[in-house]
Amino acid sequence: MAKDVKPRVKVPKTAAAGEVITIKTLISHKMESGNRKDSNGNRIPRSIINRFTCDFNGQNVIDVEMQPAISTNPFFEFQAKVPESGEFKFTWYDDNGSIYEATRAITVS
């Protein structure tokens, strides 16, 4: 697991049934494309967040595959329709096999 990796997620705490909400995510991750070299001329291994998923109550909402051109600290903003109270699960995967997760509950009133 990479050091200093911190997922951040912003989801409204409440919504009306069927409402479309905006979700924002950011993960602090020092991305390395694999194209740079260190001071000795050795290639620095690629280390990026290569996949991001979001599920709501076990149903997939978004699944994104990322490539080396993705920026450091990837930010995503997307919308989701909320039919019922439940939990969003956010998962980021990196090249080192590390998995970073965050969850947020939402109540439908």
C-alpha cells in the first residue's frame, strides 16, 4: 500500500426518493507514469490508480479504467439516482495491488 494515500468523498447525507445527486471523489496518490527516470538513469516503475468503482447497495454505479496520462490526485464528479436509503462504496485500485476504500451512507426521506 502506497504511503500518504487518502480517499476523500462528498455525498449528501439525505435525498428524496428518485433524486439525482452529485458525488465528488478525490484520492491523494502520487502517480508515476513509468516514463520518467531517476538520477541514476533507471526507469521509475509505473504506479498509478488504474481503476475506480462506485457501488450503491451492491449495484454498480460507475467503473472507470485509468491510463498513465491520468493526473496526480485523480478527481471524479458524477451523478447518481438514489431510489432508497443505503450505502455508497467507493474503491480505488493501484498498480501495486493496493485497494483503497471509502463508504458513505445516504438516507432517503
